[in-house]
Amino acid sequence: MSMGAVNDTQMVIITGMSGAGKTVAIQSFEDLGFFCVDNLPPTLLPKFLELMRESGNKMNKVALVMDLRGREFFDHLFKALDDLSETSWVTPQILFLDSDDSTLVRRYKETRRSHPLAPSGLPLEGITLERELLEELKGRAQLIYNTSQMKPRELREKILTQFSLNKKTIFTVNVMSFGFKHGIPIDADLVFDVRFLPNPHYVDHMRPKTGLDEEVSNYVLKWTETSKFLEKLTELLSFMLPHYKREGKAQLVVAIGCTGGQHRSVALAEYIANYLKKDYHTAITHRDIERRKENIK
């Protein structure tokens, strides 16, 4: 049977940090009707492709977990991915699951499991080594989910939303506001610092409000330096985003940061998301806006 017998084949390769949610991910793909294989050695990928081809359309949605449990085969993964990219009937997507180190350590302690790369040592030792080994693979991923703040249900819903609507993933721009004092988002692709703009925090009656309030938004946007910044930033994004999309990236996280993540970054993230939504599928997140409520208590 020729390769042409398999049409519009969808393959997702799930990988990433141990403890970041690959088990939940593969279960989610099973619920979507994908043919799933957990811990497939990369050296067996060519043989698996033959099975897919011979099955006709019976295996046109496939999800494979590949991680360092099969580390003796891991050096072969990049060659397998390069070979796979040359096929005309299937285009793989790499879904990389990540979490910050402290979250991974906590998860290992809660489950009382040892890390596969440090079976007799501290979990952090294995996590550090694994992160180094996976750095290049993460760079090849079209989708990166950071599960540090996700519950299993939320990861499942994210996967179901991403992969159930369309067989081909829509390029999505995620615009995020954040506060530098709470740390830079580790899943951000582009980070812009707007702390040079006038701060509504120092206007007493605006301090309890956020950039979602019209008065605060108008205050942030009224300054000449804000207008010039937005003009240059939108021009830059208009140039960059088509190239990211053409490269095959499924999502891009644009992070806008101010000091606390309450006023300037929120207002500008809303402006940028609204600007981009006419051309791209756009989502917006205000990571630190709820911290205002915590501080008021």
C-alpha cells in the first residue's frame, strides 16, 4: 500500500520533564480517539511508521510518549524526527511538558517516587540533569505547556481544547501580563519591560484598581512614551509573528511586565491582544492580577 493511502495523518509526540504530566496527557489523547503508545523507543519509530502506513486510515491520529525512561535510545530521537519531517503524509508535532524545579520536587515528594535519572539520589539532581538533556528537544517543540500551576483537570482541558476542534493546530498568540517582582514567566517566548512608563500605583485613588479598569487604562495609554512604545511594539510583532507561524510554532507567549503586574502590564496586554486578534487566534492571561486581592486581605 502506498503512503498516499494515509491522508491527513496527525501525530503528536509527547515529551518533557518527568513529573510534568505526561501520564495525564496521554490519557487525554486516548479520550480524543488517538492511537496512543507510551514510552516508544525512538529506534522503533520507523517500524511504527510502517505499521501506520499499512493500516490505511485506521491510525490517522497517533500520540506517542517519548522520554528519558528510554534514555539508552534517546540519542536516536533527533535522527528519527529529522527522518519523520521528510515524509509527505505525516507532520509530527512535539508537545513538551515542563514545570519549574520546585514544583517537580514537590510532586516527587508527594508520590514518594525517585527520579529516573537519580534513583538513589535527590530528586533535584535528576531534574537538573534531565533539564540539560532535554534543552535541545524543548527548542524543537511546537507546543510547550508549563504545568507548574495546573491541576490535572486543567491540563486535560487544555489538551482537549487544543486538539479536539481542528486536526491541524491553530497558531495561537498568548499575551500575558506579569509583575517582575513575582518573577519572569518561564514559558514566555518574548518579554517586554514596561516599567519605564508612568505608574498609576502612585495615584492614590488608582492604586486599588487594575489595568482592566477604564480609568487606569486611559491613564497608562495617554502618555506620549506609551504611544511611541506601542507603535514600535506592534510594528515589531507584525514583522515577527508571520515568521514564527511559518516556522511551524503552534503558540507564542508574549509577556508584558511591570513592577507588580497590576496596572501598566495589564492595560498594555489588553491593548496588544486586541490589536492582534484581527489577524491571529489570541488568548490573554493576567498572571499576577489576583495578587492584588491577596495583598488587600
